[in-house]
Amino acid sequence: MQFTNVDQKIAGYTAITDGPDPNYKKIDGKWENDLDPYVAIHRVAISDEYRGMHIL
């Protein structure tokens, strides 16, 4: 998890998982490549107060 702070206020949040994620063990379908490592972007959020300021 990564929080972005501006003037000691939380302006944004990201959640990125490096490596196997238990949520992906059962999926409808299959990965095209099961051997290479991957990174999954789960969430990206920005406060309305900072939208459009290109801070994340």
C-alpha cells in the first residue's frame, strides 16, 4: 500500500501486489503465462480535493 500525502493530508492511495495473489488462485479462465512473475494493481484512489493535480 502506498499513501500520497500533500500538506500532511492523504491525497491518494494505491494498492499493488507483487507476486502471487490468493484472490487469483481460482479464476474463470487461465493466465496466458503461469511462469513469469507479475504485479497486480488492485486500487488507485485520489481525493476530490486533489483531482487533476497529477500527484500520484
